[in-house]
Amino acid sequence: MVRNDPATGKKEVVLPATAFIPKGAKEPLAVESFEFSADESRVLLFTNSQRVWRRNTRGDYWVLDVVTRELRKLGGDAATSSLMFAKFSWDASHVAFVRENNLYVQDLKSLAITALTRDGSKTTINGTSDWVNEEELDLRDCFRWSPDGSHVLFWQFDTTGVADFHLVDNVASKSPRITTFAYPKVGEKNSAARLGVIPSGGGKVQWLDLPSDPREHYLPHADWTPDGSQILVQQFNRLQTELRVWRVDPANGKPKAVFTEKDSAWLENENPFRWLDGGKSFLWLSERSGWRHAYRAHVDGTPLEPITKGEFDLIDVEAVDESGGWLYYAASPTNPTQRYLFRVKLDGSKTEQLSPAKQSGWHTYGISPDAKWAVHTWSNFTTPPVVELVRLSDSTAVRTLTDNAKLREKLAVLKRPEIEFIRVPIGNGVTLDGWSMKPANVEPAAKLPLLMHVYGEPHPPLQ
């Protein structure tokens, strides 16, 4: 494990390969992902993963002490690849995880394991999600430590009565295997979702007393406020035309309405809680103006305040630098086939484009948590990707990470096809973007075969 200084390029070995070798083993763990504790004294390692629905989210977890190099496996005598979503408490003294639809907490000093829930089964799912919520709302990791580590907020899904769906696998073995799971079709019974709070040492669950039928509503996002005094919950109706935000007292589960977002057609699920002002407010994306823009929403229910404005859609929130007073976002304000990085003051008073204007095309950024550095990738239809480390304050490229020089040389000597971007009106003021590519050196009168590719997925502007 190597630490890289973005300013100087200096590299420092934090942990040698030998630190990842379990006692009695000969080879290091095949680490698939890792996460440091807040003080970086310990690191949580994920290995030996298995697929759950669409992603590899079940596996083995190990804790490695950065100073002593002590490496210990979590889960006790749990079966191989049976733990999900393990994460540290705020002080890194405990780790919580899901196993076989139940939620557990393990003490990292004694390695004692406490079962927080015991009712997990094929139809009762604690701390992770059923098929529908995983697919449609991207809900997988379904529990949250409280900021002080004293409690755990978690989702529970009840799939009782949900229709089964059967998949036949003809290639797994000589005989077909059938996989069955709860999967409601349109209009059929959904699973019931609810949220509970339980002491991290075990005890009684306090269920949040949200209104409305739990089988006809979704709970896409929930989180503790930074001070741990309240829980904010988002609640969709099944049609996803109404999204209510609730402020809930974790002690008694009683909710108070914060605000409601409505749309006669559809509301996107795009608002994980991004806290501002110490938790008094949070960033909110909305299409209430007819365009997708960023707003400041307030926990006390004060009306939303716009941050970005204009006749364009904000594509993605890239970073929030509250200390500097900036919101970084991606947008295509003048050409939907191009993407650039912008930043705007959190009060909406000033907007700047950070992507170089001379580099027309597609820009993506991996921004550091403090919004000081970014890995910037730029390309366009005829330019291979260039990857740079940039200083965000002035968009200065500190060093080139990948320039694809050899590929550029090869392309330079080719007879390149004729490429043209086009816009096609389809009526009612709607214009679709597309492109055409013709072979090089074609006679003007020549007839060419036409191959068309159209993909009607709603998000990407060009496919």
C-alpha cells in the first residue's frame, strides 16, 4: 500500500506486501478494496468476493493495524465469503456488518460479536436489500452508524407475499439449476420497507413511524444528521411522482415533514444527503424549474434556495468544498455532446468553467475529498484520452499521468474516416443528437450501406 503526494509526486510505502499475509499463509491477501478508519490507524480489507445480484458485495473482511501490522479476520467462524458492507464505527473500535440477512457488530479488541437482529430469513432482510430496491433504487448497503457509534440505523425489507420469479441455468451443471427470488411485476405486491434504530451493543429496535403503506412507498435514502440528533428520510410513492423528506427523532421514531418534491411524470432518485452548514442544510437536486439544478435545502423546512441557474441540466455533482464555498458540477450548457466541469459559489453568486475551453469534448474528474486535486481525463471523437493530475484552484495541470502518445502516432498515419455530428428534428420542437461516420476517400456519388445504432436509454445524451 503506497501513499502518493499529489503536490510533489513523492511515494511512500505505508504497508509492505508482507503485512497482507495472514498468519500461516504463504501469499498476501488478494485485496479487492480497502477503507481506512477516520484516524487512519486501521484499514478494513475486502477479499474473496462473491456476486449478489449485480455486484460482488459479499466476501471476507480483515482488519489490519497500520502500526502493529496485526492482521485479523472478521466474522468469527462465519462461512467463507459471507459478510457484507463491513464498516468502522467513528472511533474504529467496532465494525458492523451484515451476514445472512442479519446485522452484527464486532468488537475489534476482544473480537466478540453481538447480533443486533435475529429475525433475518429468506423473507426478512436486515441491513441489505431485496431485488427490486437493489435494482431500481441502488440500495445495497442498508445500515448507517450514528456519528457517536452508539446506535445503528438500518433498513428492513419484508418480501412475504411477493411473487417468485424463476431463472433456469442450463450451463452451471449437467442438469439445469433453478434460482428463485422474490420479484414483483408491475402492479403486483411489493416488499414492505421500514427503518429501525438499535443500540450498537444490542437491544430493542425503535422503528421509525413513517406514514403511508410501506408496500406502496420506497425509502431510497436515510441518514443521521452530523450531530446525530435526528435522522433524515426520503420517501417515494410507488409511482415516483412524489418525494417526501422527513425529519425523525431517533428516540421515539416520530417524523416531522421537511418538504415535498412533486412531478406529474417522474422524479429521479439522485439525492444522497450531502450536508452543509454543520448539518443545518444539505444539497438538493431538483427539476422544479424545468431544468435540473442544485439547491440548498434546510432541515427546518425553510424554502429551498437555488445555487445553479440557467437553461441547462446539471449532470453530476462532482464535489462540495464547503470551506472554500464552492460546488463543483458537470454540465453541457451549450452542446449536449460535450461535458465540462464548472464550479459555483454555494450562494449562487459566481460561476466558473474549469475545463479548458480549448479542449472541446468530454471531460471527467475524480476530485479529492478536500477539492484541492483532481484526476482529469479529456478526450473527444478524434482525440485519445489524456489523463492529468490538476490543481483545482487554478485548473493547472501538475503532471500528465497518461498521454497515449503511441496511439496518437498510429492514428496520425491512418486514413481517417469522415466524421460529422448531426442534429435531427423529430417534431414538437425536439431535436436528437447523432453522428455519422463515412469511409475515407469516398466518391461523392457512391452509394453506401447504412448501419444505424439507436439506444433509447433516458440518461446519456449521446449513445
